[in-house]
Amino acid sequence: MATLLIGYDLNKQKNYPDLYDAIKGLDSAWWHHLDSTWLVVTGHTAKQARDILVKHLDGDDELLVIDVTDRDRAWGGFNDKGSGWLNSSYE
């Protein structure tokens, strides 16, 4: 099992209920104390979770999924500068 940190920015259209249901569907053990941050204990990898959740986002939304157990990470919607920083921070 992995513990995934999930963060997002929903920009124009905000469809929180569908995204919340998808996050909760990753497993039954989850934490959601901060507005756009979740921790989920799951059998999914960060990339698998990203692929599940990105279906509930609009094209201008941003999503970050990081496995905080072993540094496995995946994200979507970030520009090159943001992606570059995330990649370099784990080197």
C-alpha cells in the first residue's frame, strides 16, 4: 500500500463532488483536512491515481499526485517550469 498526496486547483468550472467521489474511490482510507489536499492510502500508484482523477478535471485545471512513501510521483496540467522544478527536486 502507498500513501498518495493529492493536490489540485480547479480553475473555471468547479466540479468538486465528482472529483471528491473519485478520490474517495481510490480506497477507503483517506484524509481531507486542507481545501485542495488529500492523503489516500491505496494500492494504486501515483500515475494510476492521476489517470483516474484527471478524467474529472477540465483542461485548465491542475493536479498533483505524489507517493509520499517512496517518491513515486505524477502530475498533469503544469507548465514546463513547474514540471521542471518537480523533476529536479527529486534528483
